[in-house]
Amino acid sequence: MTTPRTHTFKQSPEEAYARFEIEPTPYGDETSHEALLHLLQRAEKNISKSPFRLVPASFNPLDPSLTAFPRPLQSEWQSLRLYLKVLESRAVMMLLPLFWQMESATYRVCRDSGLLFFVADISNTPVNSLAIDSLTIDTIITTTQDCQAVLSYLSTKQRNIPRSWVFVHSVDAVPQHIPPEFSTGTKVAQEVHVFPGVPILEQCGSLIERRAKTFHASDSYTWVFKSDRTLITSAGDDPLPFIRYRLPFVAIEQGVCVCGKAEIEYFHE
Ligand SMILES: [Zn+2]
């Protein structure tokens, strides 16, 4: 239904895959998640030969098919930089699962923006609660699930709820609504990651201001939106590029945002 944008690879997929001594074929029309995992497992023995940043190719540490996904060494969490600016953050608590290994990327953004940065673990709720007060944390980066745990504790203790939140959704999780405990003044930025630290759906300042449940497609990928499937292809910066990788949801374009980009909503089958 949508014409895929054309793009130029910095290197061809064949060249990229050859570095790992694997071939990107045969795929057919799309790469399934299982096929991608198979490729990653075959590439694993050669991943350590080059300086990549590695992220887990799963959100679940108990995933039996857990493997590593290589990212460029210089890759940065650019979208977070925008969120923290729009949210007017001054002190940030990192509350994503430690297994996701997103602390260093978050630290770099906070350091460059001159923001206080505090790494927390969800199981340390009493400590986290005190840190929110003593460090005047105004922004928490977390999942919607862990947000509920924090809100539950803070409301039990009758403590203030930080005014800004960044939600990172895993690609296979059904998107959650903004918690009803949030006041109208609470700001929320949201994005969707295909693997931890690999954003594919992001938000702009307008979507954040509107607390929209829609997203913008990341420019790091070209997208194919069909009625029954959504495919992404890396637009050049992934060492091991996605090639018509089928996402576990169907994304639908829902009009155009004031920023000029299509607004996207997604549904799991
Ligand atoms: Zn926008």
C-alpha cells in the first residue's frame, strides 16, 4: 500500500554479510525472525573479529535462542537526546532492565546534555524512591510494566510522581496505554525497539506534547507497509543489515503529523 523509499547502502548487503562469512540468501520475499536468528547464530563466531557494539537479540534473558546483534561502535541513542530536550529533563533515572545493556548509551546522552544520570534496578524500589527525592529526579526511562511497579510504590508512600517519562516498548509487546495515575501535566515520550537499544519507531516533539499513541518510522530503515505485514530494511548503518525483516506487528499509517512525517500505529496479530 505504501511505496518503499529507495536508499543507497554504504555497502551492499552481500558485502556486509560477507564480513561475517555468511550469505544473505536465500530469503525469498522477506526475512522471518527465525531466519534472522539463524543468520546471527552463524555470524556469531566472526562478530568478535571487528569492533562492534553488541546488543542482545532478545528482550528476555531466558530466551533459549539468545544471541548477539552487532551495531556500529559509534551508534548513539539520538532519539533520546530529543526526548530529554522536549521533556526539559534535568535529572534522569535509568530504570530499564540491566540485561538490555542501555546504560552506556543513556549515559553518553545525559553527559553531553549536562544532565544528572542515575542507574537504578527495579527491584530496589525503596532506594529508587529515595533517590527520586534526594536527587530531584524528574525523568524516568523505563518500560510501561516497570512504570506500574514504581507508581504503585510511590502512591503507597504518598510520594510525588516524576513529571517526565520515557517508555521503551519491546517490539513484541502489546503497547500499553499511558497510566491513569499520570496527571495531565505529566509528559511522556515513547519508542519501540526491535532489539534492546535498536529503535525502529520514535516520537517527535509534537507527538510527545500530544501524548500520542502513534509513532514515526525511524529513518534508519526503509519500510514496507502492507495490510498483513510490515517489513524493514536497514538503510546503511547496521553492520549486519536487516533485509526485508518481518516485524511481529502490522503497522498502519494514520495521517500526517505537523512535523511532516506519517503517524504510525501498530497492532499485533
Ligand atoms: Zn511528528
